[in-house]
Amino acid sequence: MKRFAAMMTVLATPALAHDGVHLHPHGIDAVWLVLAALALGGGAAALLRSRK
């Protein structure tokens, strides 16, 4: 039973059943993705500048 449970936790993951990221066809998901990337990049740049 332990081997079966361990095997199922590895094999029966949602990642194996998922095709990947599906962005909204009208582009709003892409906009949020770009905004999040810009915010993350800006935060990293501000952090690096303040550490000098």
C-alpha cells in the first residue's frame, strides 16, 4: 500500500494532465503577466539599488 500511495503521488499529478498555460484569447491574461513581470523586475532593480 505504501508503494502504491507513493507511486500515485508522483504519477497522478495535475501537471501531467495539463497542457500548459492557456492565456485568455482577448489578451487580458497577457497584460497581467507583463505587468507582474514589470513589477517584479522593478522591485528587483529597486532592491539592488538600495543595497549599495
